[in-house]
Amino acid sequence: MKHRFWIVLILCSSVFAEVGAEDACSPQKFDFKHPTDWLELGGDLRFRTEYDHARKLDNRAVDHERLALPRYRLRTSAKIKFNDDFDFNTRLITEPRYYIKPTSMDPQFVRNELLFDVFNLTWRNVFDMPLTIVAGRQEIKLGTGWLISDGTALDGSRSGFFDALRFTYNFEAWDTTMDFAWIQNYADSAKYLKPFNDRDGK
């Protein structure tokens, strides 16, 4: 059985209420999320622990040690706005792990790779139509997600990116959107954008 425990810490997302008037002599407050009107920054840290005691429903499996490992997923993102309808989006992600068990792991701390799981251009209101185009590496979730999931390289638990070209047309009068997507994904995460400290590229 596998048990997963989640703690999510969201950084750069707190909104502080302004209390009273600012003193004229006080330094201007710096907005880390929106340092300028054309740049938006973000980041988060997810702490996750996996524990596997009875893989294949056999708690006395041959050559099988218990598995226990914390996973630390760190992400940092940026959006550069060229205008209200056109922007560039990017996000870097890594997920180092520490293997408490099995004790035979050497090294027990695995740094893992640092890769772009978002790297795209977004164009809204294309030619004054209710059409949005997203070109490049992106996350895609249609409806509840049953149709498309785990598109990334490896197991999808770290990220769910797609290398794709997506068109979304909004039929506002019918309260309906229609999506067309061309997806070109490979199991090798270094196919288009080589990760830093590449651990799984061919």
C-alpha cells in the first residue's frame, strides 16, 4: 500500500491589506509578485512523503525493502506581458528526494534535475476574434481531466506538461468553448528543452 501526505506552501501569493494611509516619508512598498506592470513572478514548494510497505500486496516480498522518501517539489515562474493580449510564460521545476528506505540507496539524497515545465507564448483575441493560441510547453486540462492526464515524461506526479499547440475558441453566446490541440510529447524530457543536471535524458 502507498500512503501520500501533502503539505503545500504557496509563496508569492499572499495579499496584504493596506491599513491606513502611508506615511509620506516611508519607503515605497515593493510588490514581489508584480514588480513591474509587465512582469509577474511566482513560486511554490510542495512537501510530499511516500511510504510503500506492501508492494504487490505482499508484505514479505522477495528482494523488496520498504520504501520511504520525502519529495520536495520547488517551482518558480515568470510571466512577461508584452500587452494585454500577448505574453510569454515560463516555469522552472525540480523535485529532489531523500530515501529514508531502502537504506541500500547510495546516495540517499537525490538532487534530481531542474527543467522547464512551462515555456510558451500566449496570444488572446487573435485578429479580434474570441480565439486564444498557446504555443509551446504548457499544462492542459480539459473538463475534469479524464480525457488528458499525465502527459509529461516519467510518471506525471512531478508535473503534467505537454509540448503542444492549442487553439481555444470562445462561443460566448452559447457559453461554450472549443479546443483544438496538437500535442507532440516524448518520454525523453530533454527532447526539446534540455534539463539542468539531466538525470533521465538519452
